[in-house]
Amino acid sequence: MFKIESIFTSFFAIAILAGCATVPMADKSRDAALKEFQKPTKNFAGLYIYRDTFAGQALKKSVYINGKLIGETANKTFFYQELTPGTHVISTESEFSENELSINVESGKNYFVEQYLKMGVFVGGAGLKLVESDKGMNAVKKCRLAKEAETEVYLKKIQKN
């Protein structure tokens, strides 16, 4: 019985010491404006990609749209992009390969994609799923807008990690 308690205590201590991953955050005023869920710019669709999971809080995961790096997620973060109507591929890094989700978007509408973490062999993997607007809006309201990958410095920094 003592061994089980020791193992559990050790596991719990490691989980606490591992902490939560952090990523650069965007301007608070932009965060607040995006949480009003206005219609996107004329002739565009709005895409919110968010991560709101308890599992894997110490992990950062990259997110791409049509092969372009948008940035890294941590727990309770989101990104927003405006897309041209049509089919787009959203992908995220996972343990062994990219996980992809193709979505067809229409102008004037907002779409919500949840990035979720799942168990892996060595580290946690990640997946993506399109969710209903109500669920997506409620989740995004609990998250903060992460800063997008815009500069070479940022790209070099995340490639080293």
C-alpha cells in the first residue's frame, strides 16, 4: 500500500512541477473585440482555432492553415484568421505526423475548430475537430488570444523548442 501511495505522490509532484506551457499573447483589446464574434470582413469567413483542455497543459502545439504556421497553442488560448471562401486545411503537430482537418467555409460566417490533446507513446498528440458555434463561442470566451507567428525571430525560437 505504501508503494502505491509513494508512486501516486511522485506522479502528482512531477505533474505540478511541470507547470503549464506559455506562449506569447496578443493585445488585450483585440482579444476582447474578437470575443464579440462579429461577422468577418465582407467576402471572408472567420475561423477561430482554440485549445481548452485540462490534459497536456505543459505542452505547446503548433497550428497551421494551408501549410502556413499560425503559431503555438497552450491551454486556454485561441487564434483567429479570416479566410477566403472555399476549402482550407487546418493542421496541428502531433506525435508522429501532422493531423489535418479540411473545412469548407462560406463568406459571412464564423467557424470554430477545437484543438484537443490525446495520449501518445512518448508525448501527447493533438487532433482537430470542427465544433458547433455555441460550443466554440463558449470555449473561446474562456481563452486568451495568442500572438501569431509573424517574424523570423519567432519562427526560429519555436523551432529550437
